[in-house]
Amino acid sequence: MPNIGPLDSSRVPRFAGFATFARLPRIDQVERADVAVVGVPFDSGVSYRPGARFGPAAVREASRLLRPYHPELDISPFEEKQVVDAGDIAVNPFNIGEAIETLQQEAEALQADGTRLVTVGGDHTIALPLLRAAAKKHGPVALLHFDAHLDTWDTYFGEPYTHGTPFRRASEEGILDTSALSHVGTRGPLYGKRDLEEDRRLGFGIVTSGDVLRRGVTETVDALRQRIGDRPLYVSVDIDVLDPAHAPGTGTPEAGGMTSRELLEILRGLRDLNLVGADVVELAPAYDHAEITAIAASHVAYDLVSLLALGKGE
């Protein structure tokens, strides 16, 4: 049975119809799903500006203009794989622990038949249960983390589960392959030098936004690929990895970030790696302008879907 793709924009205008991701079918409209885009409207773990709970809706709206052929990766992902929109996972906004547990259970259920997920947040707290679900299926995973921040702090106000702590918890739980962990795009002030020392102790390597500028995309990609190898890979993209000129709609913006072009080119350099899942988080549309951030996030999600459609992670 052929895959069901997006609505034909020559018959149904892009600004009409249901606002699924890239105007793809809903999961309940198909018999199977190879790749599912799923939203998690949750932002109870933020430490500064809230609003990422509205990220999934904004990404879907901005994705209306996405087209079915990806020329840089030379793939029509919606023809190669059955890609669907799985809707939003509803979690308790008043109980972070319960929300994490619910999200892990729902992610495991969606992946039970081999479906791979691109998850749209929501704040970065959601990465922890998604990593738990990925590790349960694949064992400890390599992690490629695009972010202005480390997100390996211990606690905020004594609380261990926030958008600034998911990778500390993941490392402690043994669900990460500590020989293949990388931050990309980090920058800005820290609480102290100890932040970097503790991050290094957890096994992370760091490629700052300045490193990307000085080394260029090609050298950056080569270094990341060498570190990742053939390990099962999870990619987590905090949209604040981009400079505020390219992504103003986020909760904790930092000056001096990457361009959307640099981010997309690095992602495309990951083709043929063993990608098993990914997320795009921290889009807060209330702070966006002319959908700049939502458009960037929708293209990031599209590139991640395309990488999964290339098939190495099956």
C-alpha cells in the first residue's frame, strides 16, 4: 500500500485544511507509521520566560509551507516512509514528575511497533523521558545536543527535574553512552567554571557557537561524526541554539548564536548515522516575530524527519 502524503497544495491552499505538521495525515488515518511527529505542550520546567507549551501549535502552523522533496538530502521523505502527525501528548502541567512519567509511557507506546519520533516541545524537561524511552528500546544512546546552554545543572531551587537539568539526570541514570556526548552551539555566561568541569565529568564534549564560526560547518560535522560513530543517536535541538536574530521566540535567549543556515547544514551532515529519535524544543511563540522562530523550528523538524526517512536507524 503506498504511503499517504501531505495534502496537494495545488488543490487545497496551504492556508486551508487541518494544521497537521507539513499537512500530513493524522496517525488515526493510516494503518502504520514509520515516523511520527508528536507535540508535547508542556513548559512547567522553565526557569525564565514561559510559553513553550504553545510551541507545537506554532510549528504546525509554520510547517504549512514545507514541500515534499528535500533537495539537499535528495529524498522525498513522505514517499519513502509513512510519516504522520501523532497529535499532542497531554501531560499534567501542575506536576512535573507525573508529566515526565506520562510522557515516557506515551513515547514507549508510540514506538512499540517501530515508529520513530520527532517530538516538538514544550520545554527541554521533556528530553529526559524521551531519552528514557529511546534507551529502553536501543540501550544507552549517543546524544547530540544543540543548545545555547549546557542543561547539565543539578537542581533549580532544589528541584531536580527542570529544563536545565535533563542531561545531568540522563547521565546519572545510565541511559546515555558517555563516550559519545556533545553539546553544539553553547555560549554566554555561566554560574562559574565549575559548570564546565562538572559537564566534562559527565562525559560531554563542547562545540561552542564560536567554534562553529571559526571551524566552519564541514570541520564541525566531521568531528561530530567521528565522536558518534555507529552508535544509536538521539538529537535534541533547543531552538535557542540559534542567535536571537534567527530565533527571538524562546524563553532564555543568548546573544552570539548560530544562524539557521549553520544549524540546518550541520543536521544535514548527519545523514547515514544511526538516528533513532529527536526533539525540537523551547519555541515560545509569544516572543516570536513574523514566525521567524517557528519557521526555523519547522525546518529543523523537517530535516530530522528526512534524516529518519533515510533509514539507517531502522
